[in-house]
Amino acid sequence: MTKRFFFFRFTIIYALAMIAAGLTLQFFNIENASDLNTPILIGTSYWCLYTYLQNNNRVTDKNEKWPIIWLLLLGDILVSVLLAIPVLITEKISLQLFAIGLTIAVPLHLVILLGVDYFVRKQLLKQSSLTP
């Protein structure tokens, strides 16, 4: 699996999961669909990172860590911006307020993605040491 395919797969799955969560919560008239952002980010990034590292046998490759983290973060930002555009237009929220929100969310999501990367690599190393 290439990094480009990894990026597209993560971005599309993450966007579809966020859209499905938003539509489901809107159907049930529940506010704050954005509260599901972090669990969806963790689950999607965990699954995509796990399958990428397992398929490519790159668990111990430290040169692979940061490019993958940056691709995950870029996909997260892209999905956040694309899903925020309709809300910004309909609710008339200023771009300045949105930029402040992104400035706060991006470093937090970076820390989350670093944690996910750590736990995925730890689990894959543990599994590889258990198999004969």
C-alpha cells in the first residue's frame, strides 16, 4: 500500500464516518455532533495505520513515522475544513473564529495521532514477538 493510497483511504473513511455521525445525530435532533470527532479520529486512524503498517511490514521503520503522522493530520484538517464550510455559511460563523478553532484543534489532534501511532506500533511489535 502506498502512502498516497493510505492518505486517500484515511481521508475518505474519516469523512464518511463524520458525515454519517452528523446525519444520524441530526436525524435524532441531538446537538454537538462534533463531540464524536475525537472517537472517530482515533478509530479511523488506528484502523488505517494498523493495516498500513501490517501490510507493508514497516513497524520498526522509524523513517516512516513522521510522514504517516503528517498525512493523517493533513487528512484530518482537510476533512474538518470541507465539513465546516456548510456550517460556516449557514450559521454565519466568521472565518477568524474557525481559524482559532483549527489553531486549537490541530495540535491536540497531532498529540492524539502520535498516541495512536505509539499504540499501533506497540501492539504490532507485541504480536510479532508472540508469533513463532
